[in-house]
Amino acid sequence: MTDLKQERAVRTRNQILRAAAELFDEEGFEGASVTRIVERAGVTLGAMYFHFTNKQGLAREVMNAQPYVIEPLLKSSGLQRLVDITLVWAHRLQTDPMLRAGVRLAVEQGRFGMHDSASFEGWKDIMVEHLESARAEGTLREDISSEEFAQFLVGACTGVQLYSQLVSGREDLMARTCTMWRLLLPGIATPDAAASIVVDPDRGGAM
């Protein structure tokens, strides 16, 4: 019975998160009322507040869920893993409400009184991990700081997607992401690694 209750609780929580992500993506934080979120999720207001303290807490969970949309899909390592994260990210930003909402909320959060860097720091930590794997593999140049480059890359990806959204509604995001890597890889990868890493738009949709 306890297992069934836990499964039901997890399912309810995921329903609320998904409904919130869809509405945050469509309407932004201000337009997505708690009433509309619970109606779309098909749950009660009490269930919503059992799992989440308030709408800001729900928004924080959506922002921080971004890596879980992408990381489980990948099997590569090191610098190829870093590239693949951004290719899948560029592809799924076209259609995945959880990812789209997470990005929108992270960028717009100052408008609704939040100043939470956790989603950016979370991505940075993930990228540091893969950069250190690349160092162990011998594919990262010795003079590159994993921490500094990871911080730069998070900022670069944020800027690239904002620029793409303004110019083309993100239709050219994949092309811009590939261009970013063609410019960056020669500066961070060993010569052999730079030549072997695949920067191909098709990888974004193949995982």
C-alpha cells in the first residue's frame, strides 16, 4: 500500500510539473495561475500545495529540471558529451515544454521577484564534470580551466538562444549552436580531439 501511495504521489507531482511547464512556456510566470495549473494537471489545489510551497517554488523546480530532460539521453563522454548536450538542447527547445519553460523562467525570473542562479550553476557543474572527464581522456588542452570555460559556456548558450529567439523564433538555434562549437573547439581541444569531435545537427534529434 505504501508503494502504491508513493507511486501515486510521484505521478501527481510529475503531472503538476508538466502542466506548470506547459503553461509557463505558453504564458510566462505571470500568466500561469495556480488555478489553471491544477486544472490542466487534473489535480486538486491541496495536492498542488502538498508538493510545492507556492508558484515560485514550482517555477524553481521547472527551472532546475532542465538537465533531466537532456542528460539521460546521452552516452558520449568528455568534450563530445559537452557538444551533444548543447545539440540536444537546441533541438528539444523547439518542442519540449519542460525545457522551454525552464529556459524562459530562468531568463525572465527577475520580472517576478526571483534571483535564483541554481539552474545556471547546475548546468555549470555538469559541464565542469564533463570537462574534467575530457582532461582525463587527454582531449582538453592543459591550459584550459574547467570552471572558467564552463561558466563561459553557460553564458554563451544563454546568449545564443536569446539571440536566436529574437531573430528567428529559435529556428536557427541549431545552426548557431554548431557555429559556436566550430569557433570554440580549436581553442579548448587538443588538435587530434578537435578534428574528431562531431558537430552535426542530426545528433540533436538522434538521441
